[in-house]
Amino acid sequence: MPKAVLLLFVLGAAAAARAQTPGTTNRTVLSGLDLPGSSVALEDSPAASTVNPAGIGMQRGLSLRYLHEEGAGLPGPDGDGLYLGAPLFGVFGFGLSFEWLRFDEGSLPPHRRTSWSLAVGDPRLSLGVTAHVFSGGVLDERTSWDAGLLLRPGRALSVGLVARNLDTAPLNGIRPNREYALGVGLRPWGDWLTVAVDASVLGSENDLAPHGFERTAFAATLLWRLVPGVTVLGGYTHRLGNGPETALLGLRLDGEFLRVEGAPILRTEGDNAVGWVAGATLRTWRERSLGEGVGRTFVRVRLDEVFSSPSGLVLFGGEPRDPMVDAVEGLAALGRDGRVDGVVLEMLEALPVGMGNAWDLHRAILDLRARGKRVVAFVEEADDATYLVASAADHVIASPAAFFVVNGLASRADFFARTLDLIGVQVEAVRVGRYKSAPETFTRSSISVEYREVLASLLDDLFASEVAALARARGMDESAVREALQRGLRDAESARQAGLVDALAYHDALEDRVRQWAGRRIRFEHRSLRPASWEHWSLPPEIAVVPITGTIVSGGSQPFGLVPTTGDRSVIRALEEAAASHSVRAILLRIDSGGGDASASQRIWNAVREAARRKPVIAAMGDAGASGAYYAAVGADRIFATPATYTGSIGVFWLKPDLEGLMEKLRVGSHLEKRGEQADILSWRSGWTEGMRESIQSTIDSFYEGFLRATAEARDLSVEEVDAVAQGRVWTGAQARERALVDDLGGLGGALREARLAAGLPEDATVRFRVYAPSRSMLTVGFQTQGALDGPVVSLLQATVPIPILLWNGSGVWALSPVAWWVREPGRL
């Protein structure tokens, strides 16, 4: 072929070009393969590098796509394409593709087009670029650049704009035409019907090719989902000025993780009037699939894994998650899923939750049953909290090798005053509140009357609530439940005889046992518990989740250390960002804390109150929302708890060790110089003088009065009414509700519904939960949380030795609950 003819063919072939169907409306030798059912405004798969590189930034997850095209006609190529793409770090999208392209025999030699794509943005707006690198053929070692924009301001509108061949090198002085395309996509009646219209024009870089608006090419695209997993693909293109017409009508079939598609292509000119394109896509997320709703589907869920850290190498971390939100919202999503008939909740390990969070899960399972889902619980080991969760199911199956430590509740208080005296250490404490018993661990050698009164009251109320809940769930008399809880340890057969479980089966026979119980054929799916995913264009409404867990301290949060802490600076920053975000519709305070630094708690309360002036703020207290954590909660619009949430403990104390005796025993000499009578008030080397004690008492009295006023204002009570139920006393959630300290016992599920309603959304609306918490480091090796140190050592540190001795508190003032609420060993509070 003469060189001039070759150049004309390569760079001016658009003069005889047919329209791409229905994506790129002009095809040249620079083009790639056809994409069935695509548009500049629609394409967001890894193959978006061929249509609009901005679509790379709107991928939902890692996916791999393959395409094959035959009978493309001139000048467009036939061939095969492989496309890989994935989102990165939440704001980037990456794509890499290889296309092996060939032309009609005798026209042009084949070549390979390798495309690298990068996009930045979010589901509302994305900007992307693609670099096409050619190997072999007449374009060997040449590159071509595309740039695109994709805007999705709402769930019914998508607008795409792309410029192609921006920097393609000339061949013998002739430069290829740039191409500019605009597409508009609409979903006028919902996601089941998508239509798009594209328009494309060529630039004037090469006069050999017809260009300009008078030769505009138009394309129309139709995606019509007939039933879940079955979509009709349609397309039509036409160029003004006696251009060719092209039509496509095909089918797309979706499985859960696999998509196959294909369509014939009909043209009004060219030697080959009929061509075809077909392909398949593998993806890492689940789509609505063919055959959904046919037969009975039970979803299997590892509930214990929701609370486990990832195992293995974590390269890039991930979006922060809240396991309780995942669990409660995940169960609610299964309840709303019409494709699901039943759920099998597997607990191969005891759940690392206290009784408060167990109540949240118990109620979430009851709500799941209320939506008509049949629920089976499978347990291999259980304590009281885990069994409370499992008991909410319709049917409880235990492994024959399981053991049950379902034996009621116990709480032991240890006192170290005499122990410390042996080494010459004395601990002084000043407190406000006759029930503020946390310092007694160091200041007494036996329990006080007030401390004993609180523990007895808590145990009585918690045990009565547990017995009543188990009796309702299992259809037993409360007397029978109380009798069953008298035995300290049971094997599986003993638990079945006592009525705690319904059947025995090993894990590998679980599905057969469920089918036998259901009395019908069942199809099983494995899923992870996650909130319902957003499957529409643009961004979903957001609810911010701000966790307050562990001990409250000044500074930043350290949630992954030996002693988890929540820093006031981290919480305040999160509240400010959430309140300022246009995407966030409401804020949920997720509280699991017994308090901590009083000054830090007061600063958090003030930040909560300021955020509540701009957005609805709902507090949900799980295992505990006591002392400083309750102080934070009263800044919210409403407070939710469970019947078992440790609540209140409105009081403060100052704790100071005196190490002078220890220094003498160690023969340590010292000399003190000071200017100011109380300059050494914070020193651990000597005790307080009377004047120092008066100063400390005055300080904590001021904190206490502020705590009372804040609670009175928030709860619409008088200061005197709050003081009567304060005094440092811990209440259960049920007791606190009777005393107007909380609004509702609906727990986390109720708080999430209330947050939606307060945001002006339906109570079951799909939302994104933006968790404001530190995530794992970018390069860590993660293991399951239950390791060697997670047993006796951590339990000893967290349960036996009070948190104040482990942490430095700059203010010295503590608002901390005396009850070791964080202990999650079987049978313990």
C-alpha cells in the first residue's frame, strides 16, 4: 500500500467511519473495541478507558472484564480486550487494559493498545485521564491521550464529557483529529431503566476527515432491566451528512459475581453488514443476580467475625468501620432483602461483647424475625452475652463439642489499700458523690456499704432482665430459666436437655440440619454483615458515626493499644467535620465507655452541644455510657440505651498516690524547694496538706456542679432532681429510663432509626455510615484480636487494676465509673 494511501487510511479514516455502538461515536484506527451498552455518561467499568476515563473513578470495587469483537468493518478493528480496574484509597480509580486489535485482511497489520488510566473524585464527580500506548503495526511506539469528566449530581442524572487523541504524535506530518464527545444519561423512573444520548464531533486538525458540527455523530443507548440479573442492551448511532447507521440489540446476564453479555451489531454500509461483540466480567462485589427469588434462600453469616480484626497482610488499610453498626445494620438489610428467606447466624467463638451490646444484637435478630425471616443460630461456645444473642433466633443449633458458660452474672471488687501499705504506698482521693466508688479500689481494704448497694442493685436488675428475655425467646417459664442458669458449665447435650438449644449438629452438617428443620429444599449463600449498599448514581445521604469507646483522655485517640482510649481532640475534630459536611445529614454518637478525664469529657460535651445546633445528634450507649461518657451524651438531642447499659455515674474524683513511704523503703533521699504554698500539689512524693485538700475539693465541686447543670438542662430536670439520682451512682439502662436519664431503650437499632428520621429520611432508607475513627495503619500485619495477650494479661490490667493508674491525666480530675463494665469474660460484668 503506498505511503500516502496508508496515511489517508490511518489518519483520515473517519471520513468513512462507522459509529461505535453505542459508546465512542467515531471509530478510527486509534480506537479500541466496541462496548455493548455503553455511553460517555454511563460507563464506569474497567473498560471506561475506551469510552470515558473519568468512569474509572466511579468503580465499586476490583473487577476484570474481557471482550471479543468480530465483524467490526472498516476502519474499526476486531479483536480481544482485557480490562482491569479498582478504586484506591476512596478517592482514586485505577485502570489497566490490553487490547489485541486486528483489521480486515490486507488492510493494516495488527497492533496492541495498552491503556493506563487514573481518575480522581467521588461518586458525584470524577476527572480522569488515559494514556494509550501502541505496539506493532503502523502506530508502533506511539501514544494517544484521552481526558474525561463524569458528573452525577443525583440518582437520576449523569453527564459525561470526554476529549480523545489530545496529544497523538503526527505521522509524516499529518496529525489525527481530536474528538470531543458529550453524553447525558437519565434514569427517569428508577434504576430499572437507563437511557443515554451522546453527541461527538471531530476537530479540524486533519482536513482529510470530515469534521465540525455539520458532521456530528449521535448515539442513543438503552439499558432495560427486565428482572433481576437480566438486562436488555440497545443502541443506535448515526452521523449527519449521509453517515452510516448502526444498531445493536443484546442481552446482559448477571450472576452474583459474574456478568456475561453479548449483542449482534448491524450496519447500513460496509462489506460486513453484521458483526457481534460478547464479553464477561468478574467482580468482587455482589450484584442482583439471575434467579433471585426462585426457591428458598438462606444466608449464612459468621457473626463472630464481624468483631474480629482482619487476619494477614493489610497493605493500604481501609475505611474505618464500627462492628456494632455493621452487625445491627447488616441484619436490618437482610430483613429488607426480599431475596432472603432465612438467615443462619454462626458463632464459632463467644462474641466479644458485654450485655448491653448483646441486647442490641438480640433485638436486631427479633426485628429480623418480625420481617418474616426465619433465623437459625449455630454456636460452638457461649457465655451469657453470646447466648442472649443466640436465643433470639427461631432455632438454636449447637455443635456436639460445644460448651456453655451460661450461668448468670457475677462481679468481684478487689481492694488494695493493705497491699499497697506493704510497699509504703498510700493513695488519697477526694470525690463528689457518695456512690462514686472507683477510688475505693486503692483507698479501702473492703467494700463500702454504698458500693455494695450499687453492685447488688445492678446484678438484681440485669439478672431479672436476662431471665425475662431468655424466657420470652425460648418459650420457657422464668423459673425454668433461673434453674437452668444455676449450673456453672454445660456441655451441648446438657444444654439441649435444659431447653437452651433445639438440636445438635457439627458445623459441616449444618446445612443438612437446617434443611431438615425447615422441611424444604434451601439454597445457601455466604455473606458478610454490612449495611445495605448504595446501588444508585451519585452519593447516598450520610450519617456520621463518632465512636467514644474505652477510657476518655486528653489528646488523640489510641483505639488499638493495650488500653484503648478515646481522645477529646479526636472526637472534637470529628464532630466539627461532621457538622460542617454537606453530605452528613445526622450524627450518631456510638458510646461504649465508662468515662475518664473529666476535663476532656466536658470538652467533648461542649463539642456535642455545638454540633447539635447544626445537625441532629443522637447518642447510642451500648455496654456503658457512664460518668464522663454520660457527660458527653447529654449534649445530644436524644439518648438511647439498652436495658443492660451501665448508665449515669454522675460524679467526679481526684486520685493521688503518695510514694513517700516507698521512697523511704528504697533508701531514696530527696530535697524539695518550692515557691508557692501548694506548688507540689500534684507531686506523688508526698501527701496532701489540708489546704491542698480544700483546693482539690473546690475544683471537683465545680466540675460536679457543671455536670449537674448540663444534665439538668439536657434532661429537662431541675439540678436538685439530677443530684438526687447522681452522687456517682451507676444505673442500668432500664433504671436510668425510669429516672429520665435516657430517652429510649431501643438501643443502637432505635438510635439509627431515629437518626434517619431526624435527618428527614425514611427510617429504613439506605445511607452511608461515615465512621470517624482511626483505621489500621497503611502497612500492618493484622491478626485476630484474640491473641496471647488478649486473655489473662489484658483482663488483669483492665479489670483488676483501675484505668487511672495506667494513664496520665493532666487535669487530675476523673469522671470514671466504678464498675468494670469492659470485662467480657464469661459470667462477669
